[in-house]
Amino acid sequence: MERIVEQGLLYDFYGELLTDHQRKVYEDVVYNDLSLVEIAEEYDISKQGVHDLLKRCTNSLEGYEKRLHMIERTDRIRHQLDELAGAASDKELKDDELRAVVLKAIESITEELS
């Protein structure tokens, strides 16, 4: 299941960089859960052709992430936002402590976006 989630994330971030044909086939595998045989029949290509196309798409998407790190950066920003939410709901934090947490998170997120 984790592999499907990873493929979905890669596609969400970088899918627009694939060709129309690659996107359709990739979506059929990842989102529509079609078998290689079903896809081969739909696009009138061999099962091996579908497998090769899927492998090329996956390698391309993984290559984009290795170079651009968008998923990794988004995860770090989400972590910072979770810390902010936790600090905001912590009734024991004093105002100056909360301000320090907020400023640290802002600095960290700004750095991620730079």
C-alpha cells in the first residue's frame, strides 16, 4: 500500500511533466487500479509495453523528486505547521514562549520556501 501512496504523491507533484499518454496510463495503474492486461487492451499495446512505460514514468517522477525535493520540502513544512498547531493549543505555554515557537516556525518555513 505504501508504494501506491508514494506513486500517488509523485504523480500529484510531477504528473503534469509527463506526456498525455504517459499520464493516462499511469493514472489507470495508480488511481484506477487496472491491470497491465486491461491497459494493454485499452491502448492496443503489449503488456510488456505497458510495463516498460510504467517503469519509465516512475523513473522520471522519482528523478524529478531527487532533483527538486518538493515532496520532502512539503513534508518538512507540514511538520512545522503541526508544531505550530500544537503550540497554539498548549494552554501551559506563556505568550513569550508561544511567540518564540511561532517565530522559529516562520523562519524555518521561510527557509524552505527560499
